[in-house]
Amino acid sequence: MEYKTVPEMFWDRLSKNQDRILLKYKSSGRWQDLSWRDFGEQASWLAKGFLELGIKKDDKICILSENRLEWYLTDIALISIGATDVPIYPTNTPWQIEYLLNDAEARAVVVSTMTQYNKVLQVKSKLKALEGIIIMEPDQTFKEDKAVFEREGLQSKYKRAEDGLLSFSTLVNKGRTSGLDGELRERIKSVKQDDLITIIYTSGTTGEPKGVMLTHSNIMSDIEGLEDKVNQYMHEGETALCFLPLSHSFARTADYYAMLYFNVTMSIAESIDRLMANLQEIRPTVMVSVPRVYEKAYARILETVDRGSRMQKKVFRWAVDVADRFVGASSGGSGVPLMLRLKYAVGDRLVYSTMREKLGGRIKYFISGGAPLSPELGRFFHGMGINILEGYGLTETSPVIAVNDPGYVKYGTVGRPLKNCLIKIAQDGEILVKGPMIMKGYYNKPDMTAEVIDKDGWFHTGDIGFIDDKGYLHITDRKKDLIVTAGGKNIAPQPIENMLKLNKFIEQTAMIGDKRPYCVALIVPNFEALYEYARENQIPYKGKGDLIEKPEVQQLYKGVIDGVNGHLARYETIKKFKLLSKEFSEATGELTPTLKVKRRILMEKYGDAIEQMYRDVSKEVNL
């Protein structure tokens, strides 16, 4: 690896890419291009502004913001002067923010909007180390929002907090006129590979969040391990659409620092709701994503087909069957028969090309991580000519451990390990990892660090899996998610949940059954598909809650469950289900920021419904 630190990599890349477009972002409804030179100039001004504030090497500065231009600028500025940035999800509550700011001992926090500022304001008196708040909001918006605060009677509270409050543009201007160019150069040189670049807090599916300490060496070694796997599609001239939260390690390394290293132009998506529109506008060639996005796209495709004519449905089913056989023949090693190639070409003209156009028309590869991808989903998109490269990793591993290579994709696996990463499987099936990408430890938690990194340097992932005879890593489930029934049977819920989510009528699901005699499931319907079903079958209803209780709807979902149960061992089958009217969300605490289910939270929230399901099954058995 030619670079030891991220700032060294960034500023060297900038010197070679002055006029190339580094970043695209939307402003006033139009996409704006920002060159490496212009981005670097703004980042250097901001870095010198932080120097003016007295930010020292190793100081902890939090970033509480959505993905936006200022996030990238703040990050590059801070790590260039040797500070450690601590990202916070903008969906976090004031009390979560209080915990993170105090645990990280943050001297300052950079917030995006008045909404985020107000969260900090609510807990400011309890923050032990905080000295200042910097707000990204443009000055005019900032002044207008301040006026609203005062009109609403918050003037005195606002003024008490105003000491230490600084606007982003004021800080940039401080740096621009500071004359600290020499000190900035010295700071960049002084950053060492073993220095902390960031502390990323785990999302806390169980217990309180832990601050994962990652060094420059951790990040750069992970990019080095990725290089021989991704250099076929991540290089100069490629364009990425970036929407995963930068507060997460997956986005931070794979969707940001790696893009800088490989000279890929990054485009900041407006939001998850605008993702499909942004795909059409940017027409990216590569995108890093999570399975939830593919699941939604798949469901939308099925809904569109269902609204078509009988002939359109017939053509679609034929094309999907041809694509599936084509993918199987392509990976079989014996070659694709001529007749199948001709049929696939017809299918591409009639169906596959149209689907690719809906995703911008230029996608070469999707990179998937954060949660397991259904093998059926992977093969489906591959058949459409859209390759999904599934990988695996954790925040504690910077994060990538393994990923499928282009041309060597094996669906149902997360690919082979990176070249600088060692993997072994413990006796109980847990995946253990060793390599330069393993975290320094949990911040201020040496005992917890010792629990996951043993005396020989092996990191215990908490995931269960195995390596096949071709060297591909298979993840069967999270160790903590494994359901162990009262009868002692081990059940991995995620593969079963993925099977359920392939059905167009199911949006989300969570299996329950640990220490129980059998499994039950919470199911969130795909209400668009369910509304259509109700119209077609003339089922009257007053709202979501009424619709899901209709006998016809209950029977529909029983049929879906029975269909999946037919592919499972008897002890794995779902004996009862509960339809829910509200989607699991990050905002309500049921999902992590990368959209993984927090099973413990669901069990608490829907405890009464779960207990009722078990009572109902017991009654049926007794009958």
C-alpha cells in the first residue's frame, strides 16, 4: 500500500486529479459538480478554521448530520489535522446524543440543522467536555430559524446556548484568512498510521452502544485488501450514487474512502425516498447498498408486472425462467448452449434492458452488505444483467472481511476473504478473524475489548458460518440471533425471513422462538400489494388495522406461511403469525441504521401479541 494514512491518500490524490469531478450534490433542485481542487480548497479552509479554534491532535469532534457536502468537508478537515471524528446518526434522540458525546469526551459537535442543534441544546447542561457547537445550516437559514426560536418564546434559552455556537461558513472564513497554511501542512505530515481516525459507535442491537476505535492503518489496510477484488469496476471514470449513512463503517470505507482511493466520482443521494429518481438522474455505474433496497426494488417489479396484461405476465415469467437457467449455465463451467443464449438475447430486449433502465441503465455492479442477501434475489438480479457482489464485515473490522469477486460470484455466500485477512471457524461455528483491519478496541472499555479479541489476536465476530471447499464464506446467522427452541433445536431465522420477504405480500418479518417450543412470526404486509388484492377480491375495509384482521387476508397470509413451511424442517416451521399495521423503522427503534431488525426491541414492543400467539397455538393443540 502506497499510503499509510487517509489524509496522505486524499491530498496526494488531489494533486493528481485537480480538475476531475470529485463530488456531485444537489442544491436548489439542480445537481452541482465539485472538482477535487475546489473540494480540497474548502476542506483546507475548514481545517485551518478548526486550528484557529484550538483543536489539537487526538481531540474528539462529533459530526451529527445527514449525508451532505459539509459532512465530507468536515471529515477531511478534521482527520487532516489529526483530530478524531465521531459520527452520530441524525435519527438519534437527545438522550442517545448525550451518551455518545459524553462517552467520546467530545470537545465540539458539528450539527447539520437547527433540528439537530436543538437536540444538543436539550442536553447541553449535562455534557461534560463540550466547548462548542458548529452548525452547517447556511447563515440566512440560521438567522431565520433563530428568529422563529425567539418568536416562540425560546429567546432566553437560545441565548444561553449561544456562547460557543458558530456557523459553518464563519468557521470556513476564519480558516481562509488565517494564514495557517504551514501549520496545516505540518499537521497532515504528523498524522501516523496508528493514530485514531474515528470512533464509530455500534448501533446497539443489544445493550448500550460501544465506541469502536479505528486507526488510519485499519482503514487503509481494508482498502488494500479490497484492491485486487474491486479494481475491475472501481476506477477513474466510474460514478457512484452514495446514500448509506456516513455514520456507518460500511459507507465510510466502501462508499467514501475507497471511492477516493479508486478515483470514483461520488454523488450524494438526496434521501432514500428519492433514491429511484436519483438513479435515473445520475445514472451511476456502481452503488453500495443494503439488501433492503434490492428487496424493495424486487417487490416493486412484481407489483408492476401484476398490473400488466396476461400476455405481459406470461412474457415476464418466461424471461425470468430463461434468465435463471442462463445464470445457472454461466456458473456451471460447461458453457451456455446456443439456443439458451438466443433466448436470453430475446429476454434482454423484451424485459431485462427495461429493468436496467429503471436503475439508471449504466450499473455494472451493486455491492451489498450490512445484512444477508437472499440467494434467490441475487440470482434474479444477475439474470437481469445486474450483478450484486455480496460482502461481509463488522464495524470492528473496518468493516470488510470478505466479498464476492466479479466473475466469481457465488450466491448464498459472502465471497472469499480479503488477501490480508485470516479467518477460522471456532468449534461452536463462530467466525474468528485476524488481520490489520481489526479495531484498536472499544473506547474506554478494555474489559469489553478483551471479551471479543482473544490473547492470540483473533476477533470473535459473533456470527455463525463455515468456509466451503472453494474457500467461500457462508454466514448462517448471528450467534445472538440464533433461536434455540425449548427442545434444544437450533434455528437460524434470517434465511427463513428472507424466504418470506420474497413474497410480494410481505414487506418485513421477524421470527420469534428462542426458549419456546416452536416459532411464531411478526409480519408487516406490503400494503400496496394487499390493497390491490382487496380491490380485486372486493374486500371492504376501513383502514390498515381493519384490513389485516379480515378473514380473507388472514387466509391469504396463512397460505404464504404454509408455502414457506413446506420447505423447512418441522422444528423450523412457523406455527402462528401476527400481521402488523405499522412498518418497522429506525425512527421507532426497531431497526438499526443499516435496517437490521432489533429482535429484542420487537419482543418487548409486541410482547402481548407474541404471548397471545403462543396461547392460541396451545388452545389449538389442546383441542
